[in-house]
Amino acid sequence: MKFLKSSMLSAAAVIVASQASAVDLEVTHWWTSGGEAAAVSEFAKAFDATEHTWIDGAIAGSGGTARPIIISRILGGDPMHATQLNHGRQAEELVEAGLMLDLSDIAAEGGWADVVNPSRLLDSCTLDGKVYCVPVNIHSPQWLWLSHDAFAKAGLDVPSDWFEFVAAAPALREAGVVPLAMGQQAWQTDLAFGAIQVAVGGTDLYLDVLTNKNADAAASADMTKVFEAYADARLLSVGSNVNDWNQATNLVITGQAGGQIHGDWAQGEFQVANQVAGEDYTCLPGLGVNEIIATGGDAFYFPKQDDPAIEAAQKELAQLMISKEVQVAFNLKKGSLPIRGDVDLSAANDCMKKGLAILAAGNVLPDGVNAFSADTAGQMADLMVEFWNDTSITVADAQARYVEIIATAD
């Protein structure tokens, strides 16, 4: 994808003048759905409005497919010039190996420490006092997306929380509607578990397990309730025969499914389908039970290069991504929240405004991606997808395996 140099001149104006010659930068990411492609095009347009050129390296299949490819290329000596990863510990070993560009100079120059909100996003990019990535959005996974058409078919009011949603499931089935849309990729079932954990188990339990890695909390009766709710949810998804997350979202958009537990990025798909929040669909942060969001999200890292001109262009791209104008343009299409607290989001829709209000109130949680190593996170994802797809696995068995993972988590 190559975008014409035609706009975003105001955004480009924030860039400090560079002596670098024009270069092409290959940028890898896994944003390939309709809403995601619209959002990433804002980055590309802004960069193409400079003297440089964005060479798009989209990798289909979501992060679970893209991350191993990205990391393998960097470790194998064939690095791209910039790449999406989630901010947190995913790039920790690459940074420690000296393979990522230090952005500390432009971070200090741009006052990133003063504008990034919450500050933990920049902390997640920082190792040993040096900044190695630019956070570009805040994504929270604890949302329930509901189809107004689906509930109208069943003659029901749109639920106001997870428990009402579960109670409505039999009527949805009777009306020929799949209650819960769920794609088959492992990370989607893992995401649903975390969302249910916050809603059913509460934030104290969530924090005790994620932050303290408390195996006793993981073995508690409250956590058993979480696994029981998760077991109920897997039955609600029977008949949701799709793979990708946006295919599951489309089941909600078209009224074939009642709802989907998914991150706020689902919002971009509703926008592409010209659906209006509050009219065509409802979004419930914290599944309508605990109005709280986790502050995970995406960041861009810049693998080290030998060419000074490329390094200068990499830093220009990083500065653009965090600029006010590009933050607004990108996040309005992505459905995520901006990482700056000083931008004008008067054009935000109802769902984004809900997220902004929660963020302003400080009702935020750390995201799992920042809590566990890649190995631990992988073990948990494997357990959740296995439990979700094999109903012979009991709640007791799944919880016991979960306790073992938490007991040895790093």
C-alpha cells in the first residue's frame, strides 16, 4: 500500500527539520480488517506527506500470526524499519539484545513523559531508563458489543450487563440467533476470559492474580465463579463458526449474533458498516458490570539499522505517530483511545466517549500483556482455547491448570 502525498501537512509541521534524504520505510503490522486498514492509512498518509515513503508490510492473521514472523525477521538479520507490537514485555528480549533503536532523545525533545496518559504506557516502552517504542493507542478488551437487531428479533430489550445478556440467551436461540459470537483464534478466547474475570471476579481478584501472581487467589472460590461463567460463555457461542475476530463482529453487525466480548477496536468495524452507537448497537465497557478498562494497546518499535538516513526517518515517523493531529485521525478510525490527554476528540462517538470518561476517572487496570512474560501469556492462552473448545474439560480441571501457571508465572 502506498499512499499519495496529498494531506496531513499540518501534522508534518510538527516534525523537526531533518537533514535526512528521502527514504522508503517498510512498516509491518497486523491491521488488516476494514476498520484497521482505515486507521493505519492515517499513519501512512501522514508519513507520505513528508519527503519519505511508507512501504506497507501488513501481515494478515492478527498478532498471533504476525508477531512470530516479525520477531523472526529481526532475530534473523532481516529487520523491517518499523513494526507494530503491543507495548509491554513482547519486545523485552529484543531490546535487551540491543536490536531496537533508542528513542530517548526524541522522547525528551517531544516531552512524551508529560503528554502520554496514563504514564504506564510510556513506562512499558522504557527499559533501564531508555525509551524504545512509541505508544500509539489505548486498547481495552473488556467490552460487550450488542446487536439491537438481534434482540429485536427475540422481542427483548437490549441487556444492560453481562448477567442480563446470559439470561436472554435462551430467547435468542429460540429466535435463531447465536447468543455469543466468538472467533476461533486463541487470543480471542483468552481475551474473553480476562473480560469475564474482571466482570464476575472483580478488580481486586484480577489485580491479585495479575500483579501479585497469587496462586491462592487463582485457586479461590471467586475464581471458580469466573471459570463457571467462562464455561457458560463457551456454550453460548455454539454455532459461531467463524475464525477471525472481525468475522465474529460481523455476526453482531448483521444481527446473526446477539453479542461479542471483544476489545474496543471492534468499534472500527461498526463504523465501516455505517452503524451508529446507541441506535444500531450498544457497547458496554466492563461488560456493564464494572465500568473499568485495561490500558493495553499498540506501540511501534524501530529495529536498528546501519544507515543514518534511515534512522533519521524512523525517528520522524515516531514523532508523527505521537503528534496531536495524527493521534486524533488514527484513533477515531481505530476505535481506540489516544495516548495523549491534550487532543480534541469532540468528534468521538458514544462508545469512545464512554472510554474517555472511564480513563478520566482513573478507572483503569494494567493489561495482561504487561503482567506476564511471553511464555506465561502463551501458556494461559493455550489453556483458554483448549477449555473453550473441549467441553469435556471441567471447570475444576481448568482451574487447577490455571493455578499451576500462576504459581510459576514470570
